[in-house]
Amino acid sequence: MKTIPFWSDDFPRPNDLPVSETPPQTVDVAVVGGGYTGLSAARTLAKHGASVVVLEQHTIGWGASSRNGGITGCGLKQGMPAIFRRYGETRARQFWQASLDALELIKELVAEGVDCDWHQDGDLEVAYKPSHVKALQARVAWQRKMLNHELVFVPREALRDEIGSDVYYAGVIDPHGAGLHPAKLVFGLAALAARHGAQLCENTAVQYIRRTGQGYELLTSKGAVRANQVVVATNGYTESLEPSLRRLLIPAGSYSIVTEPLPADLQRQISPRRRVFWDSKWFLNYFRLTPDGRLLWGGRNDLSTDLDLQKSARILHRQMVRAFPQLADYKVTHTWTGQLGIPLDLMPKVGRLENGVHYAMGFGGHGLHMALYTGREVARWLLGQIRQTPFAEIPQKRYFFYRYKPWFMPLVAAYYRARDNLS
């Protein structure tokens, strides 16, 4: 069993990815972070004539962009009913539309030649307990009434047509749900950004950002870069480069395993309609078939970022076999983790700091589509194509009890485990 991400093992970083050994001395925009957010911003900026460099402290796509489950859909981490209550109907509808536009952006990238095994066959949320069924029914009714969004409720007796498991109590299908290959997406996006003129610099850690008159100086491990504008796009890997950004979100671990390739008939049994799945727990599990026919099973069993990967694999395997006993004898080939950026209010963070540095981060596990979208939004903001973005117009909350170390996360984990046990 390998302790590396399956996706980048299956599709390694292309040898012909156009990267620069050293960063340029001067650019219009310096982007810190070589994942979905930063590359999406770089693509948009370069496409419209700006000179751009992407500064990545590891290799392109090293972080969550090549470690996620490859599952996406509409909506944000925060539920839409809560968004309506908190921000009002007008603003909430803007956020909802943004999530739909984010899916269209993925399709746009595919049309531009990013081959990432995209398939939009819908997602299925399954009720983990009988008490969760009413909440699924309420979700269907609320989205139909408030968003004119048609979901399909699946009673327990019909679930076998959707999933090869008998442990769940009902389900809800959303036709927007989709699956893709994360590593193919991030490397394809990088190649596309480079094709438009963005420079990609790997193993280039940014050590500080300093305001200098009308621009900025970034000291990197490979020399200084002067830029007119800076975008920080580091999400769950945000550290002390801009301390006020770290206070906007909490890094948390998400863990995954995949099985060896499964026989074709077993694949059809598990996911007869090629859906992607997640369950209704607070500490949810997400799962799907990979393009080459493995079962990927992931979840947030422990909010820490350093759970032992062998221990994680054992926990995840028990969960997987509970749902799919038919997989008990199939080997697990990979176990890995990636870091999420979880905002305390569960809303994506897009904005501009007092020193003028722009940022986009904080997707809470919904980054596959929203990272791409907010990266583009920041780029459009810098280009003057938009005057503002709705995500920057809401409070960017920081809390007095959190500065750098999330000391309270074990308490939060215990709380959500209790809610799962008692629900």
C-alpha cells in the first residue's frame, strides 16, 4: 500500500510541463500558489495580456489540487438555507449562481483541451441513519421552492437502482454532480495557463511580500520578484506569509484510500449510473469509482492534518466494507491525505488586504469548482472586468480566540462525532 496520492501516481506531472528554472525579475502579477486557484487566476490574467508568474513552493499541483476526491457539484460548504438567512435573498442567489458558473468554467476548460475524465452523471447523497431521511426530504422541498432546483428523492426501496449497498435509508440525486481526475485537471490547467503566457516556477518558496511604492517585492528562495499586484492562493496550506490570511481559515486534513481495480460487473453493481456519492454524517464520507474502476473512499475522520496514514487506511477501510461488504477481499493500493482550508463561517474568502494584496481561499472541501471560480474572479477584478465580487462584499471574519494554532480542533472533532452518534 503506497502512502502517496493515487491521482498523481496514476497520472504523474508531465515531463514537458513548461516550467521556468528562475522567476522573472518583474511582472504585472505574481501569484503565490500553484493549485487550482492560482492557476485559474494566472490563466485568466495571461489570456488578457498581463505578464504573470506562478510561484509554487513545491511542484505544480502538489497540494489539495491533486489530492481531492475528484467529486464536485453545485453549492458551497455553507448550506444555502443558512446563506439565505445570513446574507439575504439577493446576495444568496448571487452565491448560488456563482457555484453554477463554476461548473460551467470546468466545462470551458475541457472545451479548451483540458482532458480530465470529466463526467456529469449526477451525485447521490445517502442517509446514514433513519433520522436523516426527513432532512433529505426537506432539502428537496426547499431547493425546489427557493432555487427552482429540481432534486430527486430516492426512497430506501429504490436505492438499489442507484447504489450497490443496503446500509443506507434514502437518497437525493442532484443532476449537477460530477466526477473528474484531479491531477489531469491541475496539470492540464497549468499547461493551458503557460500556453497563454504565464510563467510557472516550481520549488520557489515566497519568504515575504513587501509593499514598495506602487508595487510589491517578493523575496523567494530563487531571488526577488517585483510585481504590480500580488494574489495569494494557498488555501489549506496558508502559513505565516500573510498572518492575517491564516486567521481567516483553519487547515484540516481529509483522508482517502483507493482499492485495486474492480471487475466490470462489480463496478456496475456499486455505481450503476456512474454517480458520485457522499453520506449525511457531519463527519461525512465521500466515495466514487475512479476512471480506471477502483473505489475511492474518503472522509474527515480526524480534523488534524497529521493522522498516521496506515491508521487512516484502517479506519477508512472499515467504513468502506460496512457500506460495501463485497469489497472486503479487495486490496487497498493507496492511502493519502490533503489539507482543506476551512473558514469559520464556511464561506469562501476573496478579498484585498490593507496592503493591497489580493487573495482567494477557504473552500471547506468544495474547492474543486470554487477554487477555479474564485481564481478567475480575482483575475477579473485585477483586470478591471468587474468592480467587485460578492464574496469580497461579505464580512471576512477573524475571531479573537484563533491566531495561528487551532487549539480547539480536538473539541470541534469531539462535538461533531457526538452529533453523528446522537442524530
